[in-house]
Amino acid sequence: MSDEQGPPVAPERDAEGLVSPDSPQFQVAAKHPQRVERTTAVLFLASLVGFVGFGIAYTQNGSTQWLGLTIGLGMLAFGFAMAAWGKFLMPRGPFEEPRAPMATTKEEKEAFVSDFATRGKVAVERRSFLVKLMGAAAAILGIVAAFPLIRSLGPLPGKSFYKTAWRKGSYLTTIDNRRVKVGDVEVGGVLTVFPESDVGGAISQTILVRPQTTAIVTKPGRESWAPQGYIAFSKVCTHAGCPVGLYEEQVQQLLCPCHQSLFDIYAGAEPIFGPAPRPLAQLPLFIDSSGYLRAQAGYDEPVGPGFWERGGTT
Amino acid sequence: MIDNLFNWIDDRLAISRGGRHLLNKIFPDHWSFMLGEIALYSFIVLLLTGIFLTLYFVPSESSIVYHGAYLPIDGQHVSQAFASTLDITFSVRGGLLIRQMHHWAANIFIGSAVVHLLRIFFTGGFRRPREVNWIVGANLLILGIFNGFLGYSLPDDLVSGTGIRIAFSILESVPFAGSYLATFLFGGNFPGNGAIIPRFFIIQVLILPLAILGLLSAHLGMLVRHKHTQFKTPGAREDNVVGTPLWPTFMTKTLAFFFLTTGITVLLGAVAQINPIWQYGQYYPWKVSYAVQPDWYMGWLDGALRVMPSWEIHLPGHMIPNVFFPAVLLPGITFTVLMMYPFIEERLTGNVAEHHLLDRPRDRPVRTAFGCAVFAFYFVLFGASATDVLANYLNLSLNFVLWTFRILCIVVPIVVFPVAYKICKELEGVPEGGKRKVHNLIVRDPAGGYSTIPAEEYPGYESIELEPVDVEKVESLTAAAAAKNGDGRTEGVYEIPREYR
Ligand code: HEM
Ligand code: FES
């Protein structure tokens, strides 16, 4: 089709070869400019109405929808008006401007470089000792200036990734500061618990479930850890630290909602699905003589996601 | 009045010296050049709406008893950050509109930057001399994503708090320095000592926006220096730029575009709910939010976290945690390769010449196929961020959905590459492909027969191509007209011919 259009039409030129303002390139793009003008006027009017409407809506304490629809439609009308103006009522063009290659010429480069080098030479010649000293001082400034910038921000990690607030004998405590007693959790029940000293703590949070009424042995050496079917795991996911909050009773699994890792309760919260790489730490429990659920000891491994110094233990 | 003012200023700042040249700057007419403009204008909307929000938002994690306009949580303990966001939403007049506009604008900003990136990539707009501008652009994208993440983390709601928790774990996972980085930034092990929201705030409202403004100035400065690239339309050559001049045509059009972008953002803010934090509630570290997705531009990372197998590397006394691979290594590689791409291509093709004329994607089948395959990979990751939602919705097992995505991650790019390549090759053979066609009308005559005739012109358009006029010549034309008029007036140039008046 475009073959039939013929070559591009050149602008008209006068005797001196200058482009004439009568060339089609200088004419407006619209065939019927009055029509476009009319449309544009209507659009501007509509925008005006929208903006006034916003003023009214605002003073009347109008809803978000009224506020937004008035000013938003006003802006759209304004935008379309400007677009019609720019597209149809302006000289059609196209116009062109020349472009030189970006790369500089050899002479330009040489002139710059030689200026730079000769002047620089005057400044530093036979003063290489000064240059070195200056460099050393500046480098040290750079390093020490970073100290307050970074080091002041927070404490060293220290042991904070290794320890929770759970200790030998800690009572299992609910978020509203109630100590958990035998019978508080039915079979199939689930409860988030904390040590008394850190209720609401993000790192100490622990999930207590009760799959059955008899003791559960998840791994050798953990024979006494889950008396009467009460079993507790760190609630901090070993993947990226979300709270592992969903207990699926039928399959006795814990689900982390963030990336759907599944942990098998009877297997000591071994991850069986999803990206979590390590089991949740298990909290050894005992039931004291008054019937309170308490920790035999703190967690025997760092809880939560991995970090460089954590070592290769699982 | 105006004349005097202009003269006064011009005599002191010499605007007319060189300013005339700026009026003549030529902007190509292709629609795809508007993508960068959308990004630019949504950034302006972000700045304006963001300033409004800072006047009311309280960046503090300290707890207060809520007695605001949102009655369902009356009397509960919430953080000041959360409470003040609710106040903006329910008590500040127009506050919800501005809040939602701000959030929408962030999504549009990053979205248009990504599409803009794709257009530059597929047309080869990154080639010499624009490699540096490509790198600046990539950094704009990175900063934009960071700023967006920090922004939606501020209200301290359940969804964003979960995101911050994951961010902590990602920082913590960095080999050697991770535990230090994380405790320094948060002021201790998670959730830190109350420093994180104030810190995110200052980074989000001051540091990153300034960095973006700086890079943006460099981006647009280089654009002026290089002048625009252009497609191979009639008259377009390596040594010119064809299009519309800055004043008045482009100015009018781009102003129109600013208003359209802003108008759409306002409408979205008015009718499309976004981030209803009052439904999520205050963040508590032990509370679970189920089936919540991060903002879309974090989706590929979320997806990567999900499809990553449960591996980690154990070394004597040390480890490289699982999240390091999808959440640190993958984005690290992604953005490094992105920034290096112009040089990779230069190395592979040996083509180191300056290019100001753009490629049609089909004319570079290998690049196009590669780009499609890579993009498809990230698209699959993005889809993988919805594994749980999909499993629920389609009634499939999570296991099945997850494995499907793990396989798709590998298979889709491998399939997309040859398909895209083949399509390019097919299109390459179509000689007229890509040129503007004259539309045809199918008409039915009274006897019931059908025939095609060329359609009437698009209103206001003629199908004839016009040869570009040199703007410098227009300057001489202005001079000629001034000389003819004898008194410096420049009538006769850029004038609407009389019969159209
Ligand atoms: C994040 C916000 C960004 C903004 C506001 C922005 C804005 C712009 C604008 C207005 C233009 C000129 C018109 C156009 O070609 O669209 C442009 C050109 C360009 N942008 Fe961006 N951009 C952004 C991000 C990016 C990204 C992510 C890349 C690539 C990694 C990029 C690479 C380029 C290049 C190479 C050009 C020159 C292309 C040409 O001359 O045709 N920009 N940008
Ligand atoms: S944080 Fe639990 S699966 Fe990712």
C-alpha cells in the first residue's frame, strides 16, 4: 500500500532556497481546525466544571469518591484538551535537527589531556611524597568517617541470634499474661506462648499444640519433652522468620503462611514441603506439681532463619 | 509588563543566549517514548502526594491507646505509625484519596519504568553512546523498588510488618556481614529497638527520593546531551533527529500527558481501594497474615523465595542460608547482568559503533528472543508468588502447584527463546511489515456484493509522508521574516495559514 504513497513531500522553498511558511509542514495537522477547537473548548469547560466540583465537594466534606472523581475527571478533560491542541492545532512537521557524533575528535582529546597533564605536572612534580601523604590522610578520613555512620546504628549481634528468653523452669505464658495449665489446651488445640519475661517477644514466641493425650517422642533424646501430648516448637520459621501459625490437625503439620513451608509435628517439626531448610526448634516441656506447663530448659539451638555464623548444625 | 520583566531577567541571566536552541529540541513522535514520561510524571505525583502524607504521618513504633475515627479498634493498643495512618485515612479531609493516589502512583512509577526498560532493550536504545544512561536507568529502577518497599512498610500493619520480618531475615542471610547488617539497621535482633520505622521513614521520604532526583537529573541531562534515538522513519538518519520541537508542540503534548497520568492516578485513588490497612490490623510479630501478596514489583522475589528448594550450604562453623540464594544472589545477578548488558552485547557482536537509529525488535532476533526468554523467567517467578492463592482457587494441591512453577521456571524460557526467534524471522520476511497502512473499508453494494475501498483518512491525517524541515532552517526563516517585516517581528512563521483561521 505504502508504495502508492510516493516519496515524502518536500517543503516549498522560495528563490533563495529558504523554506516557505506555506509548506504543508507548517500547516496545522487538523483538516477541520474549527471542529478541533470546538472539542478542545468543550473539554476545557468540562475540566473547569470538574475543578469547581472538587472545590464544592471539598467544602461539603464529600467522600473520597466525590473528591477524586471531580478533580480526576477534570484533569483527564484538561489533559485531552491539551492533547488535542498539541496534536491537531500545531504545525504538522515533521521537523529535524542535526546531530553530531558523541565521540570527540582526536584533537579535542589531545588538547584536553595535554592541558590537564601539563598543569597537573606543575602541581605535583617532585612532590610525590606530598601526594602520598595526602592520599593516606584522605583514605583514613574515609574509613573513620564510616565508623559513626555504621557502627552507631545498632548493637553488635553478640549472642542475640543464639538465645531466646526461655530458661530452665520458664512458665508457658499467653499473650495476656496467663500461665498455661494442663487442661487449658484440648486435643487439637493450639496456643501461642511466651516465657513470662518476654511476653509478646518476636524471637521467643513459641507454638504449643496438643495432638494427643499421651507423651510424644519426636527424636531420640527427646523422650520427656512432650508430656501428655503437649508439644512446643519455636514459632519463628527457619526459612525467613515468619510466624508459623497454622496448625493442621488432620495431618499434624504446622504451616508457615509466608511461603507455605510445612513442618511435621511428629517428626520434630522436620520441614516436609516448601523452602524451609531446617526443623523448628523444639522446646522441652514438663508439667510441674501444680499442673503448670513449664520449660525444662531453653532451646538447644538458635531459632529462626539461618545466618553466617550459625554453623553447620541442623 | 511581561516584556520588561523578561528583559530584566534576560539581561542578568542571558536566557535568550542558547535558550533558543532549547526551544528547538526535537522529540521523536513515537508512542513508546511516552513510557519514560509516564514514569517521570508519576514520580512527580509521588513527590506531591508524599509531601502531603509526611505532614500527618507519625513515624514511631511507640504504642498508644487508639481513640480515632475507626471504631472497631477503639481502645486498643496500636503503634503511632499505624494510628496516624488510620487518621490520614479516616480523619484528614481528602487523606484517603491522597494515600491511595500515592500508593497507586508508586505502582505506576515502577510499572512504567519496567515497560520503558523493555522498550529501550528491545529497540537497542542502550547501545553506544547511551550505555551509561542505561546504567543510570537501571539504578533508578532499583531505587524505585526499594523506595516502594520501604513506603508500604511504614504503616506498621500486619502485612507490611511481615514484609519487614522477611527483609530482616534476608539481610541476616548475607554471608560474613549479615548478622551485623541486620542488627545495625534494626538496632538489635528482630524487631529491634523501635528504630526501624523511623529509619525507614527518613530513608523513604528523604534519602531515596533525593537519590532518585539526582539520578533522574543525570538521566534527563544525558538525554539532552545525546539527543533522542529514533526509529527508521522516512527522513530519519544517524545524523539527525526527526520529530516535533519542544516549543510549542511537545510542550503542549507533554503537559497533556502530565494531566492524563495524574488524572488517571486520581481516579484510581478515588475508586480503586489499595492497601486497606484497617482490614489487616496492627502488626504483632506473632500474628499471622494469610494469603497476602506484596506489591507487584516484589512479586518475583516472593516467587523466588517460594520455588527455591530447601537447600542451604553448610560449612565448618558457618552456613549460607537458604534465603540468600533467591533474595540476595538472584537480584544481585539480575541487576548486574542488566547493567552490564550493553557491554555484553557489544562484546558478543563486536558492534561498538554509535547508534542513534533504533532497531525493530524483529531485526535483532537473537536479542529479542533472549529478552523474551529472560522476561518470561521473571514472569513465571511473579506467578509463583501466588502459589497458595492458585492452589486454593483451582482446588489443586500446593505440592502440585509448587512443582509446576519450579518446572515452568526452567521450561518456559527454553520454549520462549526459539518461539520468539522464529516469530522474528517470519516477520523479517514480510517486507511491508511495520509500516503504517492505509485502512480499508469493506462495503456492501445494493446488489449484495462486497468490495474493499481505501478508507477515508484518519481525521486530520493525510497518508502522504512529508519531508522533515530543518529547525535550523526555520531559524533562518524566522530571520528572513523579521528582515522582510523590517522591524524584528517574525510573523509568517509557525502561523496557521489564513484559510484555516
Ligand atoms: C525509574 C524511572 C525512570 C524515569 C523517570 C525515566 C525517564 C526517561 C525519559 C523521560 C526518557 C526519554 C523518553 C523515553 O525514551 O521514554 C528516558 C530515556 C532513556 N531511559 Fe529512562 N527512565 C527511567 C528508568 C529507566 C530504566 C530502568 C532504564 C534501563 C535500564 C532506562 C534507560 C533509558 C535510556 C537508555 C534512555 C535513552 C533512550 C533514547 O534516547 O531513546 N530508564 N528515560
Ligand atoms: S518464612 Fe516460613 S516459609 Fe518462608
